[in-house]
Amino acid sequence: MESAIDTHLQCPRTLSRRVPDSYEPPFPMFVARADKSLQQVVMAYFGVQYAEDSQRPKALAALRHIVESFDLSDGPLHHDLTDHIDNQNHHNLMAVAYWADPAAYCRWLRSDEVNDWWSSDERLTEDLGYFREIVAPRVEQFETLYAFTEEFPGIGSVMGTSSGDISEHGYWGSMRDRIPLSQNDWMQPNDELTVISGDPSQRRRVIVRGHDNIALIRSGQDWRAAGEAERGLYLDEILPSLEAGMDFLRDNGETLGCYSNRFVRSIDLDGNELDESYNIGHWRSLDQLERWAESHPTHLRIFVTFFKVVAGLEKLRLYHEVSVSDGKDQVFEYINCHPLTGMMRDAVVPASV
Amino acid sequence: MESAIDTHLQCPRTLSRRVPDSYEPPFPMFVARADKSLQQVVMAYFGVQYAEDSQRPKALAALRHIVESFDLSDGPLHHDLTDHIDNQNHHNLMAVAYWADPAAYCRWLRSDEVNDWWSSDERLTEDLGYFREIVAPRVEQFETLYAFTEEFPGIGSVMGTSSGDISEHGYWGSMRDRIPLSQNDWMQPNDELTVISGDPSQRRRVIVRGHDNIALIRSGQDWRAAGEAERGLYLDEILPSLEAGMDFLRDNGETLGCYSNRFVRSIDLDGNELDESYNIGHWRSLDQLERWAESHPTHLRIFVTFFKVVAGLEKLRLYHEVSVSDGKDQVFEYINCHPLTGMMRDAVVPASV
């Protein structure tokens, strides 16, 4: 048994774990481990939004253009593709990319090819929306959790290896306890989401400024290799509660501190659905995410089912990654997206001067 | 908003609360407040056990004898009466008594009238079982929680007044955070339950030695004054999950750290049922109680229902009290009870020398 917090990230605490040292989790779970040289990662969500099915070929072409740009120098180490319908019944394709080197990411983003495409006036005249939502948490600002130990998805894909059995799981509060920064920091928000450029109601280009400690969760399910029994378990027992909970957050998140919630389906470059899905939730704070997760009936049902089945899982892969990040390490930019897209919905629009 | 931990019991922390200072609970709840002079309380469960319905009149007479003894000098300040059927289908009547002065309790217990009755050989020849399970937590070792502010049952009845809205509730871990000792102590068990006199399999007199930090929860429901809607809410929506959860703990507690679990119905001196019930659970440790409460489907269902209805409760009274206590402040004594009664079930019987 080892701590989810890697040895080189452990430090004297001013805040205690929720459970005593003698705590023993009821089943094994694992986290991704990285070399000590890893300092900060980048989690980038590049989106293409469209309103009508007829726009899908064009949107898929735009998605493929984004994916091609990943092959440029300093591009991401890993990416995957998703599709979802949002709160306004718009379709959204996303390329979700991960870097293990924020300097490389920065060079890539500022490269002529990438920057020129994003900045071009052509983006304003296409009938597609675009967004990029990017956070760059330092290693002490995120955690992972897997019920398996190989071929990690998401951020785990750029980290390297798996831990052994970790201690901090199986209780409410363990997510916080797995984040190294929790040893000394409550990770509280310091400000509000604010529109700092553009006007969401006018579409065109909008930039939203984030704030310290926005929490981002990616929580996923991969049933590609599952046999009939595990497919049934996922599709019949887990998915209905999951969809109900995720729809609830998508539509009612504002009062709970959930800025944005997208339950997405993995796709290939041609837009065909794969047997993978995940949720992407942006929260005003980690504790608001905790409160929802530990009290909402839909999530409690998912949790109970997970507890019941986890020890017997073979090919059904369940996991999550949760980060907080500094406001200065966040990018929330939108082009021609509807005004309830992503961080725009809850962002304060300053009175014009 | 005030802390559940009374001002004179607050001290510099070595262990942090689970939630930041900015936490705001989703609905109001209250705790009992006592004068600063209160140092330690006594919670005493006096039981009469019988196997056959035909023994009930005799058992009720024994219960009345116990209640009469409460009128002796230094008797308890408050008591109530209960009935339940246990894990062996035996009936059990209990008088549950509270003192605010452990010295008075001690004088009462050692008084000739009380001591002679308990010690008499006549107790061995009646066909009734008797037990007394008593803990005396110091004020820093227990907490209370009420969805109402008047006429507190249980330990609250001897404390005095109600707090205003308290901060530490509505999240898993708040029970621990309400116990003043949690500021500096994990409240971990230091030993096992041990039979130190007698042999449970032989019945007769058995004494079980407890250990530090056995956790005792009394969790109650009072629908005496409830109107039709709230009676229905309790009887149809809460009770089925509650019974399922309590039966589960009664029958499966051993592997979970639940030494004993009794879901009891309040009665009057003649044994007539009142519209009140509560659960009495003894746990090896507070954290094992926490783990069960926050992960078992039956308790999560109760919790979800409670969250849904609590803001609208009028006459349905829901509450609990939770304590830990030092091994030296515990009494677990049995006369002619079946060997799975109370602490006997999980107590180690030392190899005879």
C-alpha cells in the first residue's frame, strides 16, 4: 500500500488527511506516476460547434485540421476525439490534447500555423463555432484514479507508469487527499469568471478570464474490450444513472458551482462513435464538486454500483482525473459559439465603460 | 452561523476540519449546548431480555423495577424506554438513562439498593436476561445533531439549550468535525473487546472489557406529533430503507466493525408502543461508522431522502447523538443473556490458563 501522493511530492502538512494512517481501502485502485522531472502538464480541449446536422462534414473537416496541427513541432504527446450535444442542442466536436511540457505547448500555440489559423478573420465568417479551453496544472495540482494499471487514458497517457495499490480512495474526500497541494492548501477560488474581451451575446470572439482553483474533472468509461456481461453492466446499470446525473449538471450546474458539464462520446477522425465516453466538468471549486458528488442521488447511485462491481471488473475501464489550476494558467476562448457555451454561461460581463 | 464545537471547547488544531471556513451548509441544523460546568455525561442502557412472549409480563415488571430505581438518590436526570427483537429473535426491553454528573451516577450504581439487586443470586435463577451497557464520554467526546430546537431527546435532554445554526453538517465527515476531540485526536481504538469474567456460552454473569474510542450512535425518529403527510413520509419513504440498513448492520456488523446494532421502538411503562424509534449502534471505531454510513446503499438512500425533505419538516423530529469514550469509562455486563447479546458477540474469550 502506498500513498497516492508520490514520495517526492509529500511535504509536512498543515491540513490533515480525512482518514487515519491505519485506513485500509475496500478494494485496490491505482494512480499514474510520472518521473520527478515532470513539473506541469497541459490539458487542452479544442472544440468545433455547429447547430445543424448538415454542418457535420464541415465540422469534422475542421476537427481534422486541428488534429493535423498536433503533428506540428511541439504538438501534444497524446490526444483523443469526442462528440456531444450541449445545453442548447448544438453539436460539439472536440480534440482533447495533453502535453507534459508547458513550454512546448506554449511554442506550439504561438507557432505561426496554429496562431494564424485561430486568429484569422476566416474563423469569423465560417458558420462554425470554435473554442479552446486549456488548463495547465502543476504536478501538485492534480490527481488521477484508475481501476486498471495499463494504457492510461487522458493525462495518465503522458505520465509513464502506474502506482501500486494506493491508500487514498474509497471514502468521500479521497479525491482531495490525492491532490498533493491538499497537504497545505484549501484550493479555494479567488475571483469570478469574467468576460474580458468580446460580448457573448454577439458571438464573434470572446475571451473569459478564469480564476485560481477552477476544478476540472474528466471521468471516463471505456467498454471497448468488455465482454457481454460487462457491457451490460455498464450500459444497463451504470449508464442510466450517469446520464441522469450528467444531464442534471449540464442543465442545473449554475446554482451548484458547476460552470460547465459535458458528457461526451469518443469518436474516430470520421466521427464514428467508439465504445468510450467521459464526462468533462468545470467547477468553481473542488469543494463544490465534492458536495455534489457526495450528496446527489444520481451520483450516489453510480458510486454504490461502482462499489458493488469494482472488484470483479475485467475489461470495463473506469477512471478519472481531477485538477485545479491557477487563473494565469487557464485559457477560455470562444469564436462564434452560442453564449451558453463553456465558461461563457457563468462569466460576469463587466458594465461597459 | 456558529461552530458545532462550543466556544469553550475550541482549541488550536493539529487536525483540520474536512471543509474550508467558507463552507455553508445547505439547510439549518442544531446541536445541544450545555453550561461550561458540564464535564462528562453518562449514557446507560439497562436491558431485560426474554425468549418467549409468555415472559413479557415478568420482563415488564423487571423493567419497571429498574425505572423505579431511577427515583433513588443520584438517579438519572432523564430516561426513556424501548423494546426490540434482536439477532436471535429474543425480545429486549431497555431503560435508557442519562446523567450529567458521573459522580452522581457512580454513587447511584454503588448504592445498596441498585448494587444488591444487580449482584443478587436471584438474578441468576430468574428466567430473564439482564444487561447494562454504560459509557461516560467527556464533553469533548460527543456531539449531537437535531433538525429541531426544543425538547431534545437523549443526551440533549440533560444539556440545557439549543445552539443556533451550526456550520458542521451536510457533508460526510461532519459528525467527526462536530466532536471537539477531533481537533487533535483521531479517536482510534487501542484494543479489542475482551471477556474478562464469565463465559458467554455458559450464560450466567459475563463482563466484557471495552477499549478506548468505541463509538456509540443513537439515531432517532419521533413522529408522535407528525401530521398525515409527515407520518407517510417517515413510514413510507424513510422507514423501509432504515429497517433494511439496520437489519443489515444487526446481522452483518461483525465484518464492518459494528459490534452491536439495535433498532428499537419507544414504549411506555406498560409496554405499549409509542410513535418514536431509534437506532443504537456500538462501533469499534468512529471511522468504521463513517465508512458504513457514507457507502452503504441503504444509508445513502436515507441520506438522500433526508436531504430532500429536511427543509420542509414540521413535526417529524429527526436527530442523532454520537460519542466515543475511554475504555475505563465503559461498563458492559450481562446476566443470563444469550451469547450474541451486545458486546459479547465480538468479544475475545481469552484461552483459559
